[in-house]
Amino acid sequence: MSTSHHRHANGRHRGYTEDQGGYLTSEGGLAVLDNPLLNKDTAFSHEERESLGLDGLIPPVIETLDEQASRAYVQYLAQPTDLQKNVFLTALQDRNEVLFYRLLADHLREMLPIVYDPTVAQAIKSYSHEYRRPRGVYLSIDHVDGIEQDLRNYGLDSDEVDLIVASDAEEILGIGDWGVGGGAGIATGKLVVYTAAAGIDPARVIPVALDVGTDNEALLNDPLYVGERHARVRGKRYDEFIDAYVSVATRLFPQAMLHWEDFGPSNGRRILERYTGRIPTFNDDMQGTGAIVLAAMLGATRACATPMREQRIVVFGAGTAGIGIADQLRDAMTRDGLDREAATRRIWAVDKQGLLTDDLSDLRDFQVPYARPAAEVAGWSRDGGAIGLAEVVDRVKPTMLLGTSTAHGAFTEQIVRAMAAGVDRPIIFPISNPTDRIEAMPDDLIHWTDGRALIATGIPVNPITYHGVTHAIAQANNALLYPGLGLGTVVSRARRVSDGMLLAAAEAVSALVDVSSPGASLLPQVENLREVSATVAVAVAKQAAKENLARADLHDPVQQVQDAMWQPEYRPVRGE
């Protein structure tokens, strides 16, 4: 909730408590400057400098936050590479949290790819070599008995944690297994987006790196690697470690939502299914990606005037993200009148082994529901034993083609033209990222479909003009959805994150765009993240109350959401 309404006992650990809309601290001098939540750099007033013993420790000029943000932006622009921009922003966050978030808020579209996907992947790769300052809690599978003390050492009391983001870093942003640095980097980066986009209070969150080892040989052989130096632990011992973490975290912080990020496909789905009915928990790779694609799909169905129940969907890339999206699209079709089996049959899943069929021996458990009966496709053409994407498109005549394969160029001109020949407004979502992994570039899709395609991508794309119509390309960026979902869960104190809350979030995002005009985007623009997140949070909180999941009294959810959004503004600081 809003920091103005909470007294942080954790501040006593960190040297401050909240007092009358500001901070009261027992620390002074350099200790205040070393605390990123207290430090204002040159913005301390004369009175604060005297009270805190800062005279002589900072230059005499007193600047506003606006002036500091302008200087910081010039410094940011002077960084020669995206990685060095990331390093600069991380250092700023470590020094002055308010200034960091103010700078981010002023330039959100520009900086979001720097503080998170895709640049954070570069930072993760160099984590051990560029190691500077720890952030969050590092939990090791080799020290399970220490989990409770480790979490207590972070200094937050039971009612002072709204959100915990944890990662075991097995599947980081398309770069794979990056051990403890991946877990720490991803958890921290995700929380930055939560705060920047939805105003989740940065003093009320915990990033957690779950170190279960790594299968990355380069890390294991790197003398500077800072994580546990052994292969990834799997099976029963892994599950017991996760159980121990969840048990301790939910007991110490009973109000917190537990967010899972970048787990391997089998672990991620199993963990979510294990805990989703018991605690407020969420997996962005599975649920967030599915919900934001559903939001774009809802816009597309309005634009093409074809209801969800009549869609024929081909999912190319049937991994965690692809099947997670398929699940949400299937559920949307059932809400639109189909039974579950009929909805499932309107989705064709294609992976590395071609079209998934029930006679394949290597199907993952979550792929099984979407496997077609072998007899159904007995007469279909095969290439090397597999039924390829081109054959599936020719046979199915899909209304929607979804790409989560990371196979660059997989949506060829031949495939796209074949699809477009069978439907008036082909819905094509190549959402793999970064750019060198996207299934097709939007400019090509517009030309190959004579401007008829309804497109959403996983990368930012500039508007495309074709035959006098300017097409705004929707970016299926999870940041449009999960921050608001988290905020709504926090405000409502929901006991769990339900399918209904996810649907409410997707519908709220979709409702923010008018798709009636030619070339209109299917999703809101990233620049408006704060407004989008607030709208999503209200919808999610109301849905939680409707389902009797809310533990908070939601007497005025719109105002309660606004009150809960932390703002990057300096507050008075005085010494005790």
C-alpha cells in the first residue's frame, strides 16, 4: 500500500522509520548518503543537512529533483552502449532510488529495454565479473536450513512485504541458464518494472535468487563465478527446496504475492500448479504472456468482427509460453460458448517435432491436451517424418498464427500468403524476441497480406505506412499487464491470483484501445504504462472482490489503487 500510510519497522534495520509523511532516521552523515531510499544527493534542504550532519559532505548547492533528473539524463545519454547504460542506471538505483525511478518515469519507453529485456540479458552474462553491490536475498539449495534467517536478514517485518519475485534462472530471456547472476538480475529487473509501471513501493518488495546450481559449463569453469559451483539440482531435492522457500516466505510475509520468473518449462508449470490454489502466486512467462496476447487477441476479434469461438489458431512454438498462451485462448473460447474439448480442438500446436500428435513419444505433459489424433492427420504431407508449419497452415486455414518459437523468419512469405488467402483479416502475432529471433517482421507481414494483417509483436516496432494507411504495431509487452495485476492483487490483498483476475486484466488492457480506425494498434502504447497499470489494478481488485478472494475492504477501489501507487518524489528526512 502507499508508503505514506505505513510505518516501516524494517527502517529500524535500515536506519529509518516513517514519520508524518517523511522519514525519521537515527543515522547521519555518510550513512544517510549510503542509503538509496534516504539519499537525495544535492536535494537535501538546509534544515535536513544540519539535522542529518550532511554539511560539508555534499556540495552547497540545493537542487530540485527536476534539475537532478535533467543532469542524470545527460549522463545516461553519454554512455556509449546499451550495457553501459544499464550499468549506469543500476549504479544510480544503488545510490538514489527516487532519482532513479524519476528518470525512468520520464523516459520509460526509451529505458525499459535497458533496465529489463533485452539489455538485462547482457548484464546477467557479466554479473560475476561486474559484481558491485548485492540486491535482494540469495537462497542456496545447499543451505536449506538457513532460508528463514536469510529472509529475516533482509530486515522487513511480516506486514511490510507486498511482493516477492524469485527466479532460479534456468531459462533467462532466451539466453538459457545463467545461475545465481541470472536469478538476481531477473528478480531485481522485474521489480524495477513493477515500481516504474505500477508504483509498487520499492521498500516493500524482495528480489530472491534461488541458487540450485547451474548446468552452464562456462560459469562452472569461471573462477569469478559467485554462485554454487555444481550442476543444477533436480527432482525431489529441488522440490523440497522450493517447498521450504514457499513455506518460510508465506509464513514470514503472509500478505505477499509470490512471483515466479524464468524457470525451466517443467519446473515453472509444476510449481505454479502446486501453489496457485493455496497462495497468491503468479508466473509471468506462462500467465502474463498468455494474458497480454489474449488482450491483443480480444482487440483483433473486435477489429475483424469474428468472435473467439470461431477462431482457428496455430501456435508455432509449443513450449511454456506457447502452451501458456494456448491455455488462455482456449479458456477465452470456452467463455465465448464452446465446451473445453471443442475449444481445445480449435488450436493446433507445432513444435520442433512438427505438429503435435498423440502418437509422439516425447510430448511434455502440458502439450498432451493439444496433440491431434494421429488418425486425423494420417494423409497430411510430412517432411522427414514431421508435419511442418506450411502443411498445417494449408490444411487448417487458420484465422490466427502465433509465433513463440524464437525461429527467425519461420513465417515465410509463402506461409503468410497461404494464410491470408483463406481469411479476410489474418491475425499474426510473431512475439518471439529479440529481433533476431522474430518469426517475421511486421513490414513484411503488412505487404504480404496487402495491409490486411492484424499484428502484435514481442519487440517495439515503428509505425508502418502502406497504401496511405499508417499501421501502429502493437507490442505484446507483458509490462502492460503484470504490474497492474500485481498492484490489484496487493490492493485487494487477494488470497490467490485467479483465472478470472487474469481475464479481468486482459480485458482491461484491451478496452483501452479503439481498434475501429484503419491501422489502429491492438494494444496501448508503452509510454502510458502508469495509466494502463492503474486501470488494470482496479479491474483486478474488483474481480478479486467479486470472487470473494479479497482480504482488504475495497470501499473505493479506484481511489485505493491511486493511494497505493508509490511516486518517485523526495520526502522530508530528519534526524532523531
